[in-house]
Amino acid sequence: MVVRTHKPQLSDPFFIALQPPVNETPAERQQRVELEQEQRRVSDQIDDGLAKERADKKKRSKREVKVLLLGQSESGKSTVLKNFRLKYAPLQWKAELRSWRAVVQLNLIQNIVTILDVMQDRLALMDAEPASPILSSGPSSFTRGDGRMSIDSTVSELTIATSGRSANVIFTQKHRVLNLRLSPLREVGDDLRRRLGAADPEFTFANGDDGAMNGLSDAGPRKISREFGVRGWIGALGFPATARKSDEPMPVDEPTEILTTLRDDIVSLWEDPEVRELLRIKGVRVEDRPGFFLSDTARIATRTYVPSDNDVVRARLRTLGVQEWRITLEQTDHFGAEWIIYDVGGSRSMRHAWLPYFDAVNAIIFLAPISCFDERLAEDPSVNRLEDTLMLWKAIVSSPLLGKTSLIVFLNKCDLLKRKLQSGVQVNKYLISFGTRENEVGTVVKYLKDKFKDILRADASQPRTTYLYATSVTDTKATAATLAIVRDGIIREHLKHAEFV
Ligand SMILES: Nc1nc2c(ncn2[C@@H]2O[C@H](COP(=O)(O)OP(=O)(O)OP(=O)(O)O)[C@@H](O)[C@H]2O)c(=O)[nH]1
Ligand SMILES: [Mg+2]
């Protein structure tokens, strides 16, 4: 065997630099050797520290429970995360409540702007109608004796076709005044968005609102709008800087002042029968959309408003990218106290970012919003939302990367499903295979549970058990109970696979 010895090159500058001085005295040599020994000791200590840190990290990482929340946009992923934090890290949660005021205010303003948009279309149409020969003397000519605007029966066929049934809705001077007084809220909304940190405009969609389509039927010309989202709540809401002690008064900023001043007008707008009728005719169900707060105006539009647990759970703030949440369970100090939850943005343009997390997690909670069987994707109105969810589920169960990952499904938004079915929407109109089954929540949930199981049987990369739960994750009490079962199940599985136990 040839053994190579590395003789230092006398010309190597590195070798030369390491040589002791040529004329070194014995005392100097002693000092140098001691110095070198000390340096080596410090260096070894640093190496030991780093090795220990690496080992600790590895051990900690094994103890950490990692969960990935998946599902299309608006399926309820961030809402599940909020429920988890509310239940298992309540002190941290309470400290952050106040930081959510701006988001709730923005949601409320968005509700109002949605109504103003619909109302303005109708007002514009009413203003256009005097163009008809009989009404040519101007808007005042179609004011009736009772002060209400009336539409002349001779308006052109074209106008009738465009206005459709909404022609029956007659707005008065009161509505014009309300529209005028509430218009500044558009700018207040823009200010709040800027303050929360404007998101990348990832996509635009023709919906006139930032919610899902919700079956807009007679909505007239559609407006292009973008939904506001943030890359991280922590940055956007200013945690922990804005997290104050609960006894400190909330600072009264401009949006709070303006909302307080306009409180009665907002209540008038929402309670107005003509406005409600127009929304009904247009198929705009503001109350079923994410971040609906109009029923709480009297409580929210005040100088002292502090968001409640339920307000924060219901507040809508779209997620962009992937957000990592490290949560230390406050009442647990044994195994399973450290959780990492990955909350992802669910719209199509963001799904490519999910993949790197697939092999790094113990469990996936898949959110399937089952009330959306009659809705279309905001980012691609040609796709039915339920179909998109089933397609996503199929992709997840067939992924070999997820072969060992626990899969949990939340058939979510059951409360909205119930309301929708009660309002007369027929499931079999959208899901032919539902057939003549009873148009009732329990039956629909069972039917969809079976659909998820069928896909699992047919497409799973390997045989596995999946747990399915019917949920309404804005109901914090019921969700806390579901999460307790889910948490125990995930920890049990995690223990089984953790080799150090
Ligand atoms: N009524 C009702 N509303 C729900 C339910 N689950 C979620 N929501 C609301 O739906 C909206 C969207 O929920 P999010 O949790 O933000 O949805 P997401 O899946 O995180 O959406 P992206 O961040 O866009 O991917 C929020 O305003 C929630 O309050 C539910 O079960 N019932
Ligand atoms: Mg989200």
C-alpha cells in the first residue's frame, strides 16, 4: 500500500505563517505554547457547544409536533390555527387580541363598501333613466309626492333588461345621503390596508368583492378588486409591540374616530329594507361572506372597542405564502408541548409553496369547505369550489411523500351549509350524483364523507386511516373539543413513530 506523507511545502505561505519566530527565546516559546493551548481549549469548547446545540435541536425537533394546514383559499385554515392558539396558548392569544382591531374594522368597512358598490350601480341606473323622453326634464321630474323616486313605465326595454328585477327597488334622498356620508370609508379602508402592509397583488378577479362568488346572479357590471392579504400576522398586526395589557385604554386613531362618527349611518344602511331587497335581488349575501361584522356595528364602531375572542376568530385576513407558527402549549410540559403549525395560502397561485413541507410534518389537517358546492373559485371562476377541493384531496392522498403522514379532514362550514340548504338551494342542482337524497345537512355531510373515503380507497399511495370531522370552525367551543381529539390522535401517532420512545 502506498502511504502518502504530506511534507509541508517550505514555500507555502500558510506553512511559513504558522512557524514560530526564528529567534524565539525559551521564555517566549513557553508563553506561545501556553497561548496556543488556551486558544485550542476555547476552540474545543465552542465546538462542543455547537455539537450540543445541534444534538439538542435534533432532539427538540423530534419532540416537536409538526402540522400542515391545507385546503383551498377561504376553507378555514387560519381559523383552525386561531382556534388552536386560543385553546392551547391562551395567555399569548389574550395579549394579541387588541392588535386585531384594525383587521375587524377593515372587514366591517369592506362589508359596507360591498353594499355601497351595489347601491351605486342602482343609483347610477336611476340617474340614467331620465334620459327617456318622458323623463327628460331631469331627475326632479321623477320624484313622487311622497319623496320617493319612481321609475316611469316607459323606460326603454334595454334599461329594463339591464336593471332587471332591481328596478323595483326605489332609492330616496335618504339613500343618496347615506351613500355620500359613507363614501369616505373607502379611503379609510385603503389607509388601513396600507397600515397593515399592502399585499402583493397576486391576482385580480371579477367579483366586485373579496369573497367567494356566492352565486352572484344579477350583479350587473362586475368590478375588478383584489383581496387584501398579508405574509405574516406578526408583522402586519405589529405583535408584540401592539399587544397591550388589557387594562390599558386603546388609542383612538383616525379609522376608529371615523367609524364611531358614522355608526348610526352604518346601522341605517344595513337595516334599510330597500337596501336589503336590492342585495337579495342581486344575490349578494354579505352575511355569508368572510369577515361579516355588520350585525355588530353598534359594538365595533366605538372609541373603546376591543375585539373579542370570537371577533378575532371570525376576522378575515388572507394568508400569503407559508407562515410558520411555533406554539408552546401553555398547560403542558410533557411530550407534545411544542407544536409547529404551518398555515399556507390556499389560492391556486400559492400551492406550489406547499410541497417542501410535505415530508417535514407529522400530520395534515385538510380543510374542505362543504358549503361551497354551488360556488366558484375566486381566482378561476370556471372552477367549482367543491370540485377543486376534491381534486386537491386526491392529489394529497396519492402523493408518495405523504405516505406516512396522518391525514385529518375537516368538512368545514357546516353552519353555512345548513343556512344555504334552509334558504332553498338544492344540492342536486350542482352535484348530479347526489340524486334524490334528502336536501338536509346530515345527508349532505354523510354523502361528502363517503366521497372523501372513496377517493382515499381508490387513490391513496398506500392503505391508511383517515379521520373526518364535520366542523364549523367559527364555533370556538365545538372546535376546541374537536381539536382536543385531533391533538391526542396526532401525539399518539407521533409517539409511535418517534424512535427515541
Ligand atoms: N360561518 C363560518 N365561517 C367560517 C368557517 N370557517 C372559516 N370561516 C370564515 O371564512 C373566512 C376564511 O377563513 P380563513 O381561515 O381565513 O381561510 P383560509 O383557508 O386561511 O384562507 P387563505 O388564507 O386565503 O388560504 C374567515 O372569515 C372565517 O371566519 C365556518 O366553519 N363557518
Ligand atoms: Mg389563511
